[in-house]
Amino acid sequence: MNISFSPPFIDQNVINEVVDALKSGWITSGPKVKELEAEILHLTKSKSAICVNSWTSGAIMMLKWFGIKEGDEVIIPAYSYCATALCVLHCGATPVMVDITDDLTIDPMQIKRAITPKTKAIIAVDLAGLPCDYNAIKSIIKSTRSRNLFVAESEKQQRLGRILLISDAAHSIGATYMGHSAALSSDITIFSFHAVKNITTAEGGCICLNLPGFFDINEEYTFLKVFSLNGQNKDAYTKSKGGNWRYDILYKGLKINMPDVCAAIGLAQLRQYKRFLLPARKRIAQKYCQLLSKFEWFISPSLKDHTRESSYHIFPLRIKDITEALRDQIIEDIVSLGVTVNVHFIPMPMLSYFRKSGYDIAKYPNSYKQYACEISLPIYPGLTEEDTDYIIDAVVNVVQSKMRNAKLMELSLIR
Ligand SMILES: *Cc1c(COP(=O)(O)O)cnc(C)c1O
């Protein structure tokens, strides 16, 4: 057996769509990107969708859009991929890391404590695909205390009049919150279409705008489209039509547009997402839970409760009362049986760059605790019943034998 962790879903529909882009004579931003944006609007019910070349670049653009700069603070969870912090640093601002709850999402109580007059935004991460506690986060943002602390320094900040809520929805396309698309829970939701995500364009991302009604969404869409293409008022596709050669540069924009040849991959996947790809992930998660829940060492991931349902992007298995070292040994043995697993995530304060910048994992005890016992199992539509049976057997056999050995060691030490 050799089971990979998260290969991209490439079927004949995907290949046909990419070939169509290649043969059309137009491979960078054009009609395929427009179609992908339309599919995302259809799925998420968002007011607007702007495709870009990654989650990271989209997040940098949106922080800049809000006027975030040196001296500002953005609250983020310590438990996430580094991009959640790097986008803030690239705007010159300071990522203020806070701890998570046991469901692996940012702890609203910690957010409340971290808000200062410098706080301009919060980036909440829908970890593993599970939407954050948005009702709690929004009531903190909208409280009189937070509004009074907020200092508006840009035109957008003045218009919003409060802390901006951004969702890092890199994992959570298709997730729901309060019976609606989870993308509607914040001001700005950003998806990642990196190769390992539920929907991929090889590299890519999409910004969904659900700003309050006093923002002109069409105006914001047009601005962001121009800003994401060097601030150029006419994209190359428009210029390629005869007689359209003259253009102007309106802003100091970024160059982060998504090419059509990439959009084609995601377009063909998204068309079968709700009906086929997402239910396939859910079935695997349910099978893992069902077959592992009889073991007392199994801590189930939060996948669904009365307010939200995950997009089943990651299956973060956790094992009760094990040390980080034992977890590492368990991974080694599972891998030696031909099953590739992963850890999501190494808390950012443990990574060299952040550690050297002064972040200290001791201040995020729950992030460390969850990380130390976490193993992400493969979960993707290409897994067969045979594959998932094999994965479960491998995990159970390895964990049981390691736990037995650890107990024996303990006994001999006591004696
Ligand atoms: C993948 C990921 C990102 C970054 O996405 P890119 O498209 O690679 O920039 C950001 N946040 C989280 C939580 C991720 O898993």
C-alpha cells in the first residue's frame, strides 16, 4: 500500500476544461476566471468574488485595501499556517497571536482580551474546514467597548467604523454556519485554491466580499480587479480586442491576477463539488469517526454541531494523553506502513522566524496541547473503501501497540 496525503482531483472534466482554455488562444485572466467567480457566487451566495493567484496575495491586498500599515495590530490565532501571520507582516503591521479552543478555532475570549486601540482587523481561521464561533466574534467586534477603542485612520476604516473581520477560509469552501454558507459570516472571506485544498487551481485564491450595505460592492469589485493587475485600468484580455490598446495606471497595484488556464481546473471541480466531491469527503470523515470512536484514546474532530458544519478539508485525529514525542513515533510507524499523514499545524510561535521575533509557545498552551497529540489522516474523494479500511487498521494497530509499550514502560519505572 502507498496512500498519498492529498493529491489533486483531476478527472476528464478537469482535463477537458484546461484543454479548452489552452485551445482558446487565451490562457491568462479572461472568461474562465469570470466563470469561476460566477460559480463561487452561486455556491457561497456572496455579494462579490474576486479571484487572485493565492490566499496569501489576496489577504495582503485586502489588508492594504483597509489601509493597514505600520503600527497597526491584527489579531490571529497562533494555530494556523504561517500565511495568516505573514500577510499582516507584509503590510508592516503586527500579528497579535491568541490561543485556540478545543475545536482548534480562535478563542473569542482571547480576542476580547487582545483588542487595543491599535487593533484594525481580526483574521479568524476556519481550521480543518470548521467555521469559527462567528456569533461570539461579531458580538465582541460590535460591542460598545470595541467600537470606542477603534481608531479609524483610512477612508474604509472610517466608513466601517469598527474592526474588520476577515475569514481565513483556506480550508472551508462549502462549510455552513447557522444554516447558510459560512462565507457570509464575515466582512471578507478568503479561500485558497492551492494544490492540496478542497478546490484547486494549482495555485490560487478567491476573495468574497460580504461588506455591510453602505459599501458599494460593484465599485469595490472594480477597484480590486484593477488593483490586482498592477492598477491597470484595462486588463490584457480587454486590450487584446482590436482598437483597445490605450491604458492607464490608476494605483500602485499588485500583480496577483489568476490565469484562465488555472481557473479552468477549479471551474471543473467546483461544478461537481456540492453534489459529489464534498459528500465524498464527508463520508470518509464519518467512517473514520464511526470506526475509531470505540477506542478510548480517540478524540473526535469537531465536524458538525447545531450552528455549523465543516467542509471536511482535514481530518485532525487527536490521541488522548500522549506526548509530542510519542505522537512523532506513531507517525513514523504509520508512514512505514505506506500511509502518508501530516500534522496541522505546528503552532507559529514554534517556527524559527516567529520564535526569533519574540513569540513564545508557552503563552499558547492549548495550541501546543492540540498540536502535540494531532495527526491528520488522508481525506479526499479519490480514496477507496479499501484505502480507508487500510488507513484505519494502520492507525489502530500502531496506536494500540505504542500505548501498550508506553504503559509497560511506566509500570517498569514504578517498580
Ligand atoms: C493553505 C493555507 C493558506 C495559504 O494559502 P495559499 O493559497 O497557499 O496562499 C492560508 N491559511 C491557511 C490556514 C492555509 O491552510
